[in-house]
Amino acid sequence: MSTRETTITLAPAPIRAHRSGWPIAAALALSLALLAGSASPVSAQHARVRFGVSGVGGGFVGAAHGALGGAELRIGVQINRVVAVYLQAQGLLGRFLPSPGDGLAGFAFHSLMVDFTIEDFFQIGFGPALDFTWGCDARYQLACSGTGPYLGGDFRIAFIAGEHGPGRRSGFVFSFDAHPTWFGNDAAITLLAGLGYEMY
């Protein structure tokens, strides 16, 4: 009697994992997109750097009179979409009227500002300041016979033309500053118009 061996070959089942994986990947991508979209309004509220720079020009009236121009730098923290705190430094050159000698004078204003942004494009800020002057001659300007420091303040309004989307915003800034400086019992008010760049 002979024994007959039978060989059975099992064919491997086709692997279809690469097809069924697409719905999982698509669902994961959709979930990440939804999470990113929902996180955008929250990230817009996070604190970030506030920065600005402008060229300014104008004049001053009151206890002292004259014209001046220069530059200002703003740097601080944008706490959320509305509130910011920053330091504003203004370096200015101008002339007292009447002019002592060659009439050239220097001014340095240092203001600690609290600022509010309304509807993403309008800003209003105010704060105290320490001011210094050079070139003030007591024979002509009795109010400011020294270099300072003098107590001052700043009131600022600005309009932003640029990107107003969620998160960080930036654009060209058109500003106006009213800056009183007290020289003892007298005061002079510096009025400045500016054009520059703002990141907030």
C-alpha cells in the first residue's frame, strides 16, 4: 500500500491596510485643523511684544515756546488685544523762541504709557514722564534754567492702517501726542504729530 502525500498551499490574504488607513489619517488631519482653528482666538489674547517707531514733529507752547522734531521709540508688552504697557522714548531737536545764541535745543522725554486699542485700529494712551532739556537759557526762558529732570506726562492717540487679523497685528501708525512738562510752577505743552510703524 502506498501513501500519497497531499501538499496544500495557502495563499496569503491581500493586505489592504494602506486603503483603510486613509480615513483614519483624514480624520486626524481634520481634528488637528479644528483644534488649530479653535486655538486662534485664544492665542490672540496671549501677551506679546509691543514695538513701535515714528518720526515726529511739532512745537511747544506755554512757559517756553519753540519748534522741534525728532524720533520716538515704543517698546513694551501687549497684554491682550486691548491693553498694553510700554515705555516711550522721544529724542527731539528744536529751537526756543526767542532764540538764545544759536537757538539749538535738545529734549528727551521718557514716558511710561498705558495704552488701549479699540476696534483693532484706534489707540489711546497716557502716562507719567521724566523730561530733560538742553540749551535752555534762563536769560530768555526763565521757566527752564536747568537740564532737569522735570516731571511730565503724555497723552497719545493713534490710528493704525494695516493687518488687523487675530493674533499679532501691525501697520503704519499716524499719531498725535500732547506732552506737558512742568518747570517748577510753570508748564510747557509739546504738541507732536507722527508717522511710523506699530507692532502690537
